[in-house]
Amino acid sequence: MWPGCFLLPGCEAPSTTMSRSPIQVLLVEDNPIDCRLIRGLLEQQPSATFSVRCADRLHSAHEQLRSSPADVVLLDLTLPDTSGLETFEQLHRHHGHLPIVILTGVEDEILAATAIEHGAQDYLIKGQVDRSSLARALRYAIERKRGAEAIHRLNEELEQRVLERTRELTASNRELEAFCRSVAHDLRAPLRAVDGFSQALEPYSQQLGEQGRGYLRRVREAIQRMALMIDAMLKMSSVARCPMRRQSVDLSAMAHQVIAELESASGGPPVEWVVAAGLHTWGDAQLLWMALENLLGNACKFSRHERYPRVELGSDGPGAFFVRDNGVGFDMAYADKLFGPFERLHGDKFEGIGIGLATTERIISRHGGRIWAASVPGQGAVFHFTLPEKTGGSPPRGRLP
Amino acid sequence: MTMNDSLILLAEDDPNDEDLIRLALSESGVHYCLDVVHDGVEVIDYLFATGIHGGRDRARLPRLLLLDLKMPRMNGLQVLQVLRRVRVGDGIHLPPVVALTSSNEDHDINEAYHWGAHSYICKPVGFEEFSRCVQQVAHYWLELNRPPQSHGRAEVMAGV
């Protein structure tokens, strides 16, 4: 009868309902003749499956439903105490779980459509229903309502389950983060021991010979590298979990400060810096400083071997920015590796441990933005990123290559 | 070393770090002698001359406590909490406490100060830096810093 019904738990087949006990109908009708007529139609069903009670006012319908529930309500819209769609709305508001079938003398298609839209199960016209069609309408109304309720319940359960999953995921993420942090911390102690004791071998260097001293030097270089990596891991983890303090940030002014620091630290050929004026965003100044430092520092590092290194910070449009350089660039085949921690596309030709872009990516995504890069080897690289424009705003979606 | 050398109490459970601290101190040029305990319970026993340190000469007071935070039985923060309860007039003179630990976590730093640590130092990984750091601590607390000389010592030095 209702094939879709069997898919829904808690939805029983109509036949079961019929054979179990009579369907309780509350007929809300103020006209005694209509009342008798409709009652007659329903109670003369061959298998006597309906038990009908009557209420002649909406007020008494409420009272009856409160004292003993019904399976379905057959509702006239014109009653002494209310009329029109308001009659349905009032009943529906207080008994939302109950299927309501409207049975009225008003033949009005628009009213009918509105009533169905607002949750009525059916809109029947007096004089146009017979014994079997009325019985069918009521049974279908009950099953339809049951199906709708089951779907509603499932949706709620689903939402609840999604919430629980999200909570679990958040908790396990936090646990994982804490685990990584504690591992990183714990790695420092043995590393300090290796470094310390290899240095304590210094007085014995004569006995070690040339080759032995070379090995020792390599041990210590490896330790320094590992120490840098551990610190970078800890820093990256703190970038991911530190609280955000959002404010209006003048990216142009910040870039000039970052550049001044980079200039004082680097000893390469002078870089031509081009910074667009008036670049603003809304974000955490400390995190954005780190992001700019990484992006501008990288651009500078990878263009240092050029004759005329040039680095540019500009805007692609509202909330969209880029850092472009004319350096070595990278092979786009490896573009997806750029932002992975400890990934390095240029091997040992350039210093660094491959954590800058991973950190930057985390910072941008914490602001709700995205970052991606494009390059042609030998012709420089450009890093595009998006950030919120102003208070509470979200960054533009941005294009992906 | 003589009895006039400044006594440092080191609470450290990692034997590697213990030796590295010894190495660093031996090159510091500071006149010191070093006692080492290996967990929080032992720190308390040492300072109060109880338990396995019951026979200790109470007159010999450490001028500095270097306290690791991550230790078995009782950790460094718990040690600080116990020391915090020592009141003026208890007749126990407590040394300044420098937390010397691997942890760089804001939580540990804040808690350590909250419970009365006088200084907090995160052990650097590289030995050169670590060594320099230990030497500076020893130099500052044993040579530059002037502790109170008589009564009120517990109050001031324990930061109660």
C-alpha cells in the first residue's frame, strides 16, 4: 500500500493498524446533520474500523484531545469559535503530531493548497466524498503523517549523531595534538644528551683522526637539524591551537616591517620590493606576521640567485592577495607537496627545513582563507591567498588552479 | 671544593641531563658544590632533612634549587605547592627555585610562577646553548644575587 513506508522504522503497515483496533477519529463539526452524516459514512464501513467522537467547537476539540487522544482529526473549518485556515492552524499548533484532514463546504483551491502546505494531510469537500474515499483518505492521512514523523525523528537522530561524531573527532584531534606535543617535548631530552656527549668528545678529537672528526661533525649537524624540526613542530602546533585575537590589520604596513627585518638578516644582493599600498584585512596580527614573514622570506630566498631579484606583494581583488617573485620557481607537478610539513622541493640548495609554508597554510586556513601557488620553473612563483576583508566577514572563495 | 662553596641542589631524574648540567657547571667558573636528588619526594626529604635525608646536616643550606618539572613520584609543580605551605617562623630556610625543564608550555610556565618559582628556564636542545644557560643561572643566583642574611629569610626566599 505504502511501499516507501517499509523503509522507515517505526512505520507500521496500514493493515496492522486496521486489524488491531478501530481507528479513533475526532470529528470537529458544529452542524449536527453533517455530523450524523459523516459519522454514518465512517461507522458503516464493512469491517467497522472507525470509532468516531464529535466536537462541535474548536475549544471542545482541544479538551477532548487532551483527555483522550485520537488517531486522526476530521476538521470543519467553519466553527462557532473560529473559521478559515485559522481553525486548522490553532489545532495544528497544539497537536502537531496528529494527522488532520480538513472536511469543509468551502471549495477554494488556493485555501486547499495553503492548508496542505501548512501541514494538513488532506482537504476534502463535503458532498464530494463517499464512504470508501473518506475511509481511504483517513487511513492514508494517518500513514503519511506517521512516515513524516519517522523522517523527522530520523533527521533529528542523524543531527544528534553528527554532533556526537564531531565532538568525538574534536576530542581525538585534541588528544592527537597533545600527544604530538608531548612527543616533541620528550624528544628534546635524548637529543640534548646526544649533542652534549658528542661535544664532550671534543678533548678526544686527536684520537678520533680526520675521518672520526668528520663523522662527529655530521652527528652534530644532524642533531641541530632535528632540534630545528622539533621546535618547528611545536611552533606549528601552537599556531593551530593558540587563541585568535582578531583586529583590523594593515598588511602593507606590516609587510614593510617584515621586509625591514628580512633585509637586516640577509646578506644577499639587494631585492627590489614592491608592496601595494592600502592592503587591509581582519585577523590575528601575530599569526599574519608569521605568514607574511614566511611568504616574503621564501620569495626572497628563492630569488636571491637572480641578477635582479624582485618580490611583490599585491592584491587580486577584495580579500585576495598574492606574493610574486622572479626566482627559481618550482615544478607544478609537485604543487600539492608545497604545503606539507617538512616537504622541500629544492633539496639542500636552499637552507630551511620545509615548515614555513605548512605553517602559513595553517594560519591562512585558521582565518577561513585559502592559499595556492603557481609557477614556471626558472620564471618565479606566485602565492595567492585569501583573507577576511572586515569584521565577521569570510574571505572570498578564491580560485583554484 | 670547600664547605664555603655555594651549595646547589639539583632535582633531576634524567641521568643524561644530570651529567650535562655537571659538565656545564664545571666550566662555569663559579665556586659551587652540587647535591642531586632524583624525584620530588626526595627534594622535600632533602630540604626538611627527613626520610632518606634524615641524617643530613641541616645547617648546610642550598643557595639554589634547580627543579625539573617532570619527575617520578612527585613532580616539580607539586614540590612547589608543598614549599608554598612553609611559613615564616617554621625555621626552615628555603632556597630560590629555578624551574629548569624541557617544557615550553604556557600552562607549565604559568603554574610554576603561580606556585612560587623564582625563575623559569626551558632547557635548550643544543648543548652549547644549554651549557651557557646553566652557567648564567649559576652565575646570577650564586654570585650576583644577594640573599637575605637572617630572619625573614624563609619569607623572602620562598616567595610566601
